[in-house]
Amino acid sequence: MVSPSTMKAVRESGAVPNAEYVLEVENVRKEFPGVLALDNVQFKLRRGTVHALMGENGAGKSTLMKIIAGIYTPDSGSFKLRGVDIRLTSPLDALENGIAMIHQELNLMGPMTVAENIWIRREPKNTWGFISHSEMRSRTEDLLKRLNIDIDPMVEVGTLSVANRQMVEIAKAVSFNSDVLIMDEPTSALTEKEVAHLFSIIKALKAQGKGIIYITHKMSELFDIADEVSVFRDGRYIATKLSTEVKRDDIIRMMVGREITQMFPKETVPIGNVKLSVKGLTLNGVFKDVTFDVREGEILGIAGLVGSGRSNIAETLFGVTPASSGTIEIDGKQIEIKSPGMAMKNGMAFLTEDRKDTGCFLLLDIQDNTQMAVLQNRYVNYGFVQQAQLSNDSQAMAQTLRVRTPDMQEPIMNLSGGNQQKVLIARWLLTKPRILILDEPTRGIDVGAKAEIHRLVSELAGQGVAVIMISSEMPEVLGMSDRIMVVHEGRVTGFLDRKDADQVKIMELASH
Amino acid sequence: MTDVQKDQGKSLTGLKKVRRFPPEFSILLVLFGIILVFEILGWYFIGQSFIANKQRISIIVLQVAVTGIIAIGVTQVIITAGVDLSSGSMVGFIAMVAASFAQVSTNDRAVFLSNGWVDLNPLWAIAVGLALGALLGAVNGFIIAKTKIPPFIATLGMMVSARGLAKWYTLGQPVALLTDSFSWFGHSFPIMGFPVPRPVIVFLIVAIIFHILLTYTRYGKFTYAIGANPQAARVSGINIGNHLIKVYTLAGLLSGLAAVMTAARAESAQPGMGVGYELDAIASCVIGGTSLAGGVGRITGTFIGTIILGVVTSGFTFLQVGAYYQEIVKGIIIVSAVVIDQHRQNKRRKVS
């Protein structure tokens, strides 16, 4: 076993052993209280390749990556970096040994500039030991130019778009001269153009001999960018294949251990009366003159690029950011929605886009997370929560949604992203909504959970719920929606019926 | 019988259940540990038992009853990720006002209300104290909710102003010679030979009420939600501003109650009463496991935290440790209790 500091010294001397695999882990086991997260898994990364990692939420991908990035220490197992046994004890250790992770939840400091973020802790110094800003700036410019990223090194990271922040993260990882780059669902918040740019950067990194671990839930990306794919399920290693020799269905079968026949099962249900009618809805400076109807049993998809104002429309409908002008009618009656509480009184529910920021109460348990919205109007008697009844109903709901947890008293932060999302959906379904607004309901969720959520939404529509669904994923919008409203730069650019809609037409309207 | 009922007691998905100790468990251990240390040191240096002494137990609880009542109000404030620095000054001001409603007429010293307002029913003084506390608390809450300035600043302002009001009210004079029926609330009565001070009974009742409030009511659930994630709370339909006003009003009400108890116990009121109480109360909360970041905390923890502070103070006096050393060590104990608790919490909730 070689200590990380020795390894670091060897690396700096340039005498890097030339192994076929840049990274090899075997028989890795990791247990958390109540969960066996990894059960003797293995993973091998060749240099100069992109290795995709697939599996449902809770399959163990994120845990394995956190072990590789030094965030967790495994309970047992061997860990070889460039053919040499090593034991990483901290993320810094991993970074200094050439393993960099680009996090799903980006870890940059908003109020600091791009350059400061990239070189933090390694700032170039001038003769007096102070930070040399000019040197830092020129280094950043070089780095960004090499990666073909067009960002001003001196702007504050907080003002950048999600895509650009991700580029900064990648630049930071590359600046460590890392051999292993871990990308955890890098495209989940990117538009297609940005994805293309990201892929070109990944290909360039690959050509430089770096090994890239690429976690994704998107099947199409796998065939676009990956050389190899490893599949995990329930904390176990299933198989590794070349991406040229597998088919989509094989991978899905390996991931879920069962066949998924239909991905987007929106059933034909009778469409009823107009439930929600929006006229001339405007939020100054964000979107303008939005007019649409949603009927009972109908799913209205909202498509558009990230930043087009899709999510803002949903937030305004639900009273999070009250409208500047325009009218909202429910069942033909004009109503005012100035707060989420008012929207809920009118039978609305809103699953927000950002699970962590506006969804979960991370410190609270699953029970509390499930019941928080419904307490507004039900299950309360003289101020007292009718906990027995409510716990029963919450648990039944969690079971219907197949939330994977030992019990309802588990802190929600111990759940995987997909399971957290299911808890949030349970929260809203408990309120028995008549109008359901879903903003990216399946972002970052595995195939199995995705199908379950789709089936559920379709069922709700069958019960006469009017559904508004925002999604960046074309197949989802196309598969689930009865009608699609396309938004571009804060304006509605068109409506498409289910039968005429296709990807090209949506993209035309969305980019104009 | 439905499937759900059949499954209860079993896990949702057949995963192994995790055993959970109540979060107060480790704090209780700390309390026992401290008592044990004093007991041993007591036999070694003083030659007598620390804890097997009715008088001492009575003093310990009496000492902490007043800050304990405040700490309970502050606990719910801290759970919303806020803080209340004004409680100590509010005790000073409200004690003055309440006491002025409880003066006797046969009195050669100043009577601060006009002469018709003496020898009143003590409920007057109590009602005035509670109402004034609630009012000042509501002002705190209103400022925080409407201007969105940090609670630290809002209550700091109230802390300074309320102390000023306390001095202004009688131009610095103490309010003395209170009616016996008012002072009755600060006295002890015997239960099975134990002298039990009435403020302690009040403290216990308040603790039980607020434990129920935080655990079993919508008010409590929303309090935790706001502290855990205000944005998610808002989207879940919670009116954060209104709720915060309620929280600070209740905290003020308890400060008012603490003020009444302080005045009744001292049988007088002075503008300097309650100095530093707010910090003792906050210390009790954090020792008891309440997180200053919000979303976490329980009344049971605060209750134990309060007792710990009382035991430490009393223990040092018992061991005849000088007052200077007492404060030095008290500070160390506050910090170490929180460090230990935080370490334990981190171990418990490792993210998978």
C-alpha cells in the first residue's frame, strides 16, 4: 500500500506507472445504518475512455463515486490507482492524486469570480506572498481557451447560468491535471446545444488520455459519448459492456432486472370541462401574455429551453411569485392567487423543479416531509395534528409510490434522489389536488422510478385531474402530453396537439 | 384490515430498520456524568453528598426556573433558524411594569401608579406582564416578518430599547413593597418535605405545554418546517411571516411570565433584572441539542440543558470554587456539550 503523499510525489516527478487501467476497484463494500449501499462491487476504468455508469436511483452509483473521490472510505475492498494500491482518506487526497469529481449539485462559491473559484487554495502568489490577480486571470484565460469555453474569468460565478457553472467545474477539474474525471449527470440541467458543447469537451479530454466516469440516466447519451458501460443494481455490480455491443433494451433489463415494456404510458382518458383557464398572465420582465386552458383529465406539457420562462409560469400560477397582470379562472370562476396557500385552497399542487432548494426538508424525516403540505387544510383538529390517521395515509401513499426506506422515521437526506422525489410527490398527492403542476418531475431519476411516476400521472389524469407538466426531456413531453405548449423567451410560441407533435416541431417553436 | 395496517411495524420495503435512541439520550448522559463528577468530588473534598440534599436540589431548580421558562420560548425561535436576544431586557422592563401593578398602599416610598392602583388583585400584575411580553414579542416578530432583517438584529434592537424602557419607567428607581398575594407566586411550598418553589411548577407546566405544542400540533410542525427549509415551507403553503409573528409573540409571552416570576421571587423589581438571561437561555437550548441553523431541537432537550446549567452553577458553589473560575468553566462546558452532541449527530445521520 502506498500512501497518498508518496503517490503524489511520484506523480509530480512524472514517473507515472503505465497501467492499462487508470483506476481499478474490486470487492468494495460499504454499509450505512440500515442500508447495504455497496455489496462487493468492482469497477475498472481504462485510460482515454468514457465509462458510463448506469443504474436506478439507489443502485449504488453515487456511493461508489464518492468512494472513488475520497468522500467516503469503503468498509473493505481494494483500490488501485494506475496499478498501485492506494487508500484515499479525503476529497483533497483524491484531488491531489488526479481524481476530480464534478458534482451533481455544483459546489462553487457564488460570490467569488470564476478565476478565484478555479484556483482556490492554489492561488498564484507574487513576490510578497500576496495573491497575484493578474497571473490568476491569465492562467484562467489559458485554461478556458484550451477547453474552448467562452467565459470571462472575472465574473462572479453566481451570475452564470447552470451550464456555464458546470463548465467552470470542469475547467477546475482539468486544472488539477486530473487523470480521472467523475461527472455525475452533467447534462441534467443543460440545453441540447450546451450538451453538444459539453460532449466536444469530453471528447477532447478523452483524446488527452484521461479516463472519464460518466453517470447518467439518459440512454441516448450513453451511445453518443460512452465507450464502455457498467450497470449496477441494488448496490451490486451487474456487468460491464462495450457500448458498441449492447442495445438499449439490454441495459434497461440489466438495470431494473425486469422488462419495461412502455416508458410513457399516457392512457387515453375522457377529457372533461375546462378546469383552469389562464388569460394574459404576465410577470414583468420574465414572461408576458401567457394564455392557455387545461381540461380535466388532460395533460398539458410545457416545453422550452432552460431559461425560457417555463418554470416562472408555473411559479406564478401557484402564487410563489404573484403575477403582475392577467387573470386565472378555475371552473369558470376568476380567482386571485397571491400565495401558495391560496393556490392550494383552490385545489392546486406544485412539484417544484429543485428538489433540494424548494422541495425537501432535509433535516426532517420522511413522515414530516410527506405531511407538510396537507396539514394546511386537513388532518388538523383544533390545532392538533391527527397523527395516527395521517401516518397511516402517508405510509399508504409512500407504499403506493414504492418509496424505498426502512421506515417513515428515516431522515429524508438518507434517501436517494429518486426516492426523495417520490416522497415529494406523495406530499402533493395527499392534498388530493384537482390541478397538478409538475416541474421536471423525473429529473435525475432512474428508469424504473420514472416509469412509475409516469404511470401515476397518467392515472391521476384518468381520475379527472388537470395536469401541467414541464419537462426538458423530449420523449417525456411527447409521450405524456395531450397538448404541448411551447415557450420561448417568456412568450408562448405555439401549441401542438399530441398527434401532430414531434421533436423537430417543438425545437422549431422553442428556438424560433 | 387493510394491507397498510397489516404491514405496520414492519418496514416499508423489507429493509432493515434502524434503531433510534431519542436525541436527548446523550444529553441526559452528560447530565448524569456531571452530577456523578460533583458527587465524587463532593465526597472527596467536602465530605458530603452533592445530590442527596433536599435544600440543594430545591435551589438548583429554583435558579434555573426563570431562565428555563425563557429558554423554552427561545427554543422554538431557534428552531425557526432565528434567535431572541431581547428576552433578558424584556424581563427587566416587564418586571418593573408588572411590579408597579402589585404595590401595597401602606408605603412611605414611591408608588408608581396613581394611588387608586394599589393593593390590586395579583392577577392584574400577571395579566399586564404577560400582555406586555406578548406585545413586545409581537413587535419583534412583526419587524422580522415584514422587513426581513435578520432576527439577530431585530431582537438586538429590542434588547437595547427594552433595557432603556426599564430604566425610564421609574427613572431608575426600584419598585419595592409588593403585595403578599403577588409575592406568593415566587415562594416555595412543601411537597413531601421538599420545599418546591412555585416558579419551578410554572416552569414544568410551561415545558409540558410547549412540548405538546411543538410535537403534536400544526403550529409545531410548521415551526420545524420553516427552520428546515423556508423556501420549501413557502411552496408547501405555509405563510412564513404570520407564523414567525406567532413564534416571537409566544417567546415574548414567556419572557413576560419569567419577568413576573422574577419580580414575585425578589418581592421587588429593578431595572437591571434579567441581565444575561437571554444568553443563559440560548446556552440551555444549544446544550439541549437545538441547532442554531434551525429545524432541529426539542423542549425535552432544552429542559435537560437548563438543568445542566443549574447543576454546574450549584456544583461549583458546593465545591467552594471561586466565582471567576465558575464562569470560565461554565463557558467551556457550554461549548464542549455542543461539540459532543454535534459529533454524535454527524455520526448518526451519515448520508448514503
